[in-house]
Amino acid sequence: MENLFSVTDRDAVLARVAALHPGAVRQWGKMSAPQMLAHCTVGFQFPLGEKTGRQVMLGKLLAPFVKRKALGRDPLQKNGPTGPDFLITDERDFEVERRRLYDYVVRFCAEGRGGVNNRVHTFFGALTGDEWGRLMYKHLDHHLRQFGA
């Protein structure tokens, strides 16, 4: 399964980010391309320890049932709920956000599995480094597909 800690998978995702263009039209959802890039960047701030949070009660109840599916082979489902920490509603500069996301992906991969191990996801709770690598790959893949990249 794809994992952002795989050099091949990381490079493929970064190439898709580079191929994205400001006028890319979303296939679903509400975000513009620059908002999506900013949204994905926020996702990296939790495993990198820049943002912290506790697992929400709904996550404590449901995560044991949905975690395996979320980390499995199937792509993430369209139009899923977005946590309040991840909502981007203001306008953003495409090139600034693309550069920020690129830099966060590189930093995340440099940290390695050990550097992000046991960091808390606000829905799933503490994740292993391997789970973070898998989840971050799937989240990026989901949103890049949202914009045809």
C-alpha cells in the first residue's frame, strides 16, 4: 500500500502537486485549489507537532470501526466531514500554498516514521509512524484527485 514514507510514493505525490494549476476545477466539495493546498498543509502540522489536539469524543467511539477502512486500499470517500481545524474559508495565493505544501511534505518525510510516531490525530487518536505515512498519502491523493491531478 502507498505510504508517504516511500520515496517512490513521495516523489509521485510531489509531481502531482507540481502539475496542479491555479485554474484546476474541483470535481466535488467546496474548496478552491489554493484552499485545498492550505487544507492539506494543516494536516501535516499535527504529525509534525506544530499543532496539537486531543481525540474528539466521536473519534473515540468510531475510530476503532473506521480506522482500518480509512487506512486500507480504497481511496477516501468524497464529501466526507472536515474537522474545524482543517477548514479553510478565506482566499489563498495558489503559488504560496503550493510551495508551503511541498515544503511540509518534504519535512514530514525527513522526520520519518519515528519522528511522527504516536502523534495524535484529532479523530483517530495516536497513530504509529506507518499509519501517519499511509494516512497522509491517502489524504493528499484524495484532494489531488478532487482537482484532477
